[in-house]
Amino acid sequence: MRKSELKLTSVKIYKPLYHKFKVRAMDDEFTLQKLVNRCMDLYMSDNTFKEKIFEYNNLAASGSRNLWKIYQI
């Protein structure tokens, strides 16, 4: 992938969830960038994955604002 094909973005991520991801992903040498790129590709090419994402309800629908209800630390 060429540098000109990359888009720098910024997203807000719930800290406790990101920390858990970082710890687990470190062992696998897996980055958030890899996760996002692969998920976006699957979302665009795999309808089963897309449906699974839409049906996933372990997180609050409004994003990170209400996640504290699920991931209380």
C-alpha cells in the first residue's frame, strides 16, 4: 500500500475497551490499524460480517458515551 493511499483519521475509543484490546493484541502483534482496515474490508465484501456488526448489541448504540454501563472498572 502506498503512502498516498492512506487516510489519517481520528476516532474516540472507550479507554478500558482499548486497553483490553492493546493487552490482548500485543501478544498477537496485531494493531488497531490492522483491525480497522480488515474490518472495513470485510464490511464491504462480506454480507454475513456486515449483518453480524449491525446485530452486535454488547455496546451502547450511541457509541462510547454509554459504554461505562458495560465496562465498569
